[in-house]
Amino acid sequence: MEHAIRIFLITSCLLFSTVYAQSVRLLAELGKKDIHIAAHRGVHTQYPENSIPAILEAISLGVSIVEIDVRSTKDGVLLVMHDATVDRTTTGKGTVSNLTYADIQKLYLRETPHGSASPYQVPTLQEVLRICKGKIIVDIDFKEENKKYIANAFDLIAAENMVDEVLFFLYDHQDMKHVYSLHPTITLFPRARNRKDLNAILKSKLTSVVHIDASFENVEHLKKLKDQGVILWMNSLGDIDKQALRQGNRVYELFLKEYPYIKIIQTDYPALWTKMLGSENK
């Protein structure tokens, strides 16, 4: 029976991928569960954000996706770093794009923002891809302002044979056509800020994975999209996560009832979500 279900999921993804330009294997992986949890910057409540230990902890928890941020050094090395400067998260100071990789290697990540130094250094995108390969999907939030480095990132993803294990986030869906042309088999993951954006994204036939937010109100329409294979992502990070930390599972249960069309949930507390979902989502 389980084998038959797997065949059905893969076949469905194959049919869907003839319409949308995405990784068939990635869609098949996302088809295995009704709800997927994405760890925002790794498990950054236990380890420095975007650090190797934070990512390894996400893998250990068994969540489906780890979200990381990417920037480039002055000499073109792609790093996993959220901010434009190293001031908040490391023992150094300065703008990432003005520092060489050799400069970055001298720094240590802070345990917490502006906190004490940890023993961990800033990882490169290559290091993270190699750690995650075969273990967890990587959602790349490309923070680097110089967009020429997107091509470098795609080349690295392909070289590391991670094309089927990466989601590439886009803040502006209008960038999809250009970014798609750089590597048509890497799955794009744009944000829709309203119904018009969502319709434009799906009409493009370039992806079926879309980031939305609580401002979307047409529940029945969104449920139909989910039934058709559209994969909708929403964040619980922020107020929802903080409420769940104080009040318990009921907060997340209400979240799922309010947004029954959501398939991927990004959170600052992946352990809370995995505990709540328990064996039902395995």
C-alpha cells in the first residue's frame, strides 16, 4: 500500500511538473506530508543563526526545510549571513561586501545578537549545501544586493548536485523570468503580496511553490489551489510563535484551522511545531 502511494505521489508530481518548471524530485518530497516545517535560520534559539550547529539541529529535529540567508564577500565567496554587515552576528565589524573571505575567516559568530562569542565561524554556502545534501531541503533567501551572484549561486548548487534539494526565494515575482533563465531546473519560490501577485505567479508556469501571508482571505479558493497541487508557504514566526511559546500547542492548532490551505510553515521554534505535530505528520 505504501509503495502504491509513493508511486501515485511521484506520478502526480511528474504530471504537475510538465506544467511547472520545477524539480520533480523536490515536488515528490513535498508530497510526502500534508504539513512541512521550515526552520528559520536554522534552530537559532539554541545556536547562532545561520550557523552549522543551528542547521545540524534542524536536521536532527527531522524538519523538512532549513531556511538560510546568503551574501557575497568582496572576492565573491558566497556566505551564509543575514545582515549586510557582520556587526550584529559576529565578533567583527564592517560590510560583508567590503570584506574578503580571509577577513571573514578571522571572525566568530556570536551566541546571540551582539552577545558573547561562540566557537563557530561563518559558513560558506558550499559548506551548508554539503552538510544538507540528502538530509534536508535548503531554502535560500538570497540577501546579496548584487544580483550577478545569483548565477554563481546556481552554478554552485548544480556543482554540488543539489538542484533537487533547493528552494530559491524571490522577494519580487517579476524577477522570476530572468532568474529562471539562469538555471531552469532550480525550483523558484516567490512571494505573493496579494491575489494579483499569486495569479501572476501561477500564470507564469514557472513554479507552484508560493509564499503568502495572513492577508489572503479567500479560504475556499486557496484550498482549491492546494488540492490542485499548489504549495503555499506561510510564516508562524513572530507573534504566533511567541504565543505558542507562552500558551502551548493550542496556538498552533488554531493556526492550522485558520489556514487549512498551508503546506509549509516557517518558524523560529521548529521543535515546538514538531512536538505538536508528532507522529501524525511522520
